[in-house]
Amino acid sequence: MLRPSPPCRPRPPRDFADFAPPGWDRPAVERPVVCIQGLGFVGAAMAAAVARARDGAGRPFFNVLGVDLDTGRGRAAIDSLNAGRFPFATGDRALGGAVAAAHETGNLVATSDPAAYGLGGVILVDVNLDLDPTAAGPGAATPRLELDGFRRAIRTVGEHMMPGALVIVETTVPPGTCERVAAPELAAAFGARGLGAEDLLLAHSYERVMPGTRYLDSIVNYWRVYAGHSPAAAEACRDFLSRIVNVAAYPLRRLSSTTASETAKVLENSYRAVNIALIEEWGRFAEAVGVDLFEIVEAVRQRPTHSNIRQPGFGVGGYCLPKDPLLALAAARQIFDRDDLDFPFCRMAVEVNRAMPRVSVDALQGLLGGSLEGRRVLLLGVSYRPDVADTRATPAAVFVAEAGRRGARVLLHDPMVRDWPELGLEVPQALPDPGGLDAVVFAVAHEDYRRLELRDWLNGARPAVLDANNVLAPEQVEDLRALGCPMASVGRGGD
Ligand SMILES: NC(=O)c1ccc[n+]([C@@H]2O[C@H](COP(=O)([O-])OP(=O)(O)OC[C@H]3O[C@@H](n4cnc5c(N)ncnc54)[C@H](O)[C@@H]3O)[C@@H](O)[C@H]2O)c1
């Protein structure tokens, strides 16, 4: 009779290839290992950028181990990278190509096994750090940071990493996090292993990656800021980044502390959010008095001091801009114990930006004669920005809810997005027959919409058209006028 075999103890994994999926048949080449914690929109792209980095002779510098959680989302990212595919739909062919090339070379493997951190000479932290930005306006309660997940992620790294390895936090964190949260977590994990904190190397270097058609390029060919928790950590961080970033064209900028580097990221995004929010009231003014704010903004931008003034649009979304302006406020309360700092501009910007899609609903209602009741409206674009598949905090959600509340039936289309997980909706990939539509709203400047042959698609139909985000090219506008479609554009009076 066969006896059940005793429970077998797996051999502790020691090599890069031990973390590869079953059937992995790539040549085992020893290289320094870089671990990437979190394979979301940032971590997965960073994994591709690190795996792609080469020395002068064209040899890869690193073997890359991507690590995510054993959750539905984490597993999907892991399986996708292990199959040689970037996990998210993207308009950037270079990124897909870099992942496929790394798969072919055999220097990119993804896993949910945290023991992988034990191999990393460098460990990049690209996990999320959440804060609920709803109801954040002036006078509202201070939004709370969800620090526990970040703490757990750092603690896991500390439990497995080699002494002397470098941890680089890329996650956008409230100022003070590396010094007051990450370093103590790592030191505690080291202490529990009987290791001294003097073997810890911790740095901060924030991501400026821009998902879209220049996704990979925005990591490699772009300026970077970094800082170390110690001089040795700063130098190790500089040496690592110099192999990933094109530092000849984009020299690195070192700041004097991790708190300074964290503050730079939060200020950068707060500045942008406030700049966008400022324009909202000017767009409304332009529409009310019959001037074209785009024309005006172009004139203002001619002044070098004003060259980055924003323009009117559909709204602000994604994982970063809706929450980042609140991170300094949260840091003041939860990390520095300061009740006297309140950031009213940042609070106001978050509120104004979140409500911005209602401007488009108002414009649509005006275009349709004052009521949306029973109207069929096609929303073109539900992602938060052009040529990405990300729907997190997308302004389209506010539009859909508000237009629905006013009685409209909103149909969706987006060439990048198949599922809208936040609303639990499927998004059709084919444009509907325009015959029964009362209105079409161009909300996202996806390349497909800029190239859309409107005459062909409309085929004699004449829905009202709202350009909510400066999507349409002048020839498309001319076509619509010639076809007799009633038109309006957010930020342009007199249409
Ligand atoms: N998305 C952007 O365009 C962008 C740009 C610049 C900076 N950032 C910042 O980068 C960070 C990451 O953003 P994102 O868009 O990639 O987020 P994301 O939610 O897409 O990805 C985070 C990933 O981390 C994983 N994760 C969480 N805890 C983990 C743990 N303990 N171990 C392993 N994996 C874990 C999650 O499962 C998820 O897959 C955020 O701080 C964000 O603000 C994002």
C-alpha cells in the first residue's frame, strides 16, 4: 500500500531562476538582482526600464525580480510579466517591446514570494499609499492617510533583505515618511533578525513617470531627484539611477534629505493641481462672456514666466493629482503632529478639480436646450488621460453620475479601456451607431478620437457635440459645422 509521503520542505530559494514560473527555460546568467516591490502602473514600467538597462557592450546590468501580493490584481500583473507582456493596455509600443525583450533575455521574473527580497542588491518600493481625497475642502476634516499597508510592505522588505542592500522608496509619500516611518520599520525588522541598523541603506527618489505614449521614455529620459537617509545611501542611489536614467542628458539632482525629496514630489503635484483648478473659473468666465480661453492661454504662455499655465478641460483624475495635494497636510497632522498648518489652496484645488466634470454636464445641458431628461449621450473616453487604460479617480465617473442624476442615459466608449472596475462596467470597444444619439461628448484626447473620420462615422446623423477637453482638430470641427451638428467646447465662448 502506498503511504502518504511526508510533507516536503521546499529548498530555500537561492537563485534568480528559483523564482521563475514552472516551465521557465531561459539561460541562467548571473547578474546583480534588483527587486521591485509593487507591479502596478509605476512598478511594472520600472521593472521594464531596469531590465532594459545595458552596459557599453550591450549586456544587461541586472536581473529583475518583480514582487506583488498574491491577490487578484497582483497575480494578474505577475502572470502577465512572466508571459512577456506589460500588464496594462498602453499606447507606448516601446514599453511592450522592453518587457518582451526582457522575457526573451530571461532577466525579468515576477513572483509573489517575498523571499525574493533576499536576493536584491537594490530594492525599489513602488507600492500604493492611499488617502481618500473626498470631502477635503477648506473647513473639512483632515483626510487620513492609510499608512498601514505601506508599513507592512516596508516591514516585509526588512524581514527578508540582505544587510547592505539599498532600499529606494519611489512611492509618493507624505514628507517625513522615510525618516519617521520607513527607517524605523526597517530597523525594527533588522533588530528582530539580530542585525544592526548600521547596515541599512535607505533612499528616496520619486517617480515622474507619465503613462501614455511616452511611458517608458518618461522614466529613462527625464530628470530625477533623489536623496539618501545617509550619505552612503545617497551615493548608492545615485550609482543605481545612473544606470537606468539617461544622466548625460538628464543629470540627477540630489537633495539634502529624504524629507526634502518627498516634499519636492508633493509640492510638484500640488502646484500642478492648483494651476489646473485656477483655470476652471476662467473657463466659465470665457464661456459666459464669449471669449476663447485657449486663444488667451496661448497668448499668456508666450511669457516665459507663464509658459506652463494650464488650459480648461474635462477634469483631473488618476492615482496622483486628486490626492497628492493633501499629503503635506496629512504629514503635518499624522507625522509631525502639527495642527497649525492647513494648506487651504491645496484643499480648494482638490475640491475644485473633483467637481470640474460638472462644468461639462452644464455645458451639455445648455447645448441640449436646458434638460438632459431622457437624452442619449455618448461619452467618448473614460480613462483619466489620453492613451492610458487607467480609470482610477477618472473625471468620467463624476460626469456619468451627474448626467445620470439629471436624467440622461450615458453610453460609454474608450479604445483603451475594456473594464471600468471602479463602476463595475464593461466599456464597449466599438463605436455605436450614431443614429439614436442626442449628443456626443469628447472627453479624452485619445489618438483614436483625434483621427476619427467624423463624416464617415456619423453617416448623416447630426447629434449635438461637446468638445469637453480640446480633443477635436480644426478639420474635425469644420466637418461637424458643415454637417450641421450643434456644437460647444468647454472654455470657448461664442461657439
Ligand atoms: N500612476 C502614475 O502615473 C504615478 C506616477 C508617479 C508616481 N506615482 C506613485 O507611485 C506609487 C505607485 O503608483 P501606481 O500607480 O503604480 O499604484 P498601483 O496601485 O497601480 O500599484 C501598486 C501595486 O503595489 C502592490 N502592493 C501593495 N502592497 C504591496 C506589498 N506589500 N508587497 C508587494 N506589492 C504590494 C499592489 O498590489 C499594486 O499592484 C504611488 O505612490 C503613486 O502615487 C504614480
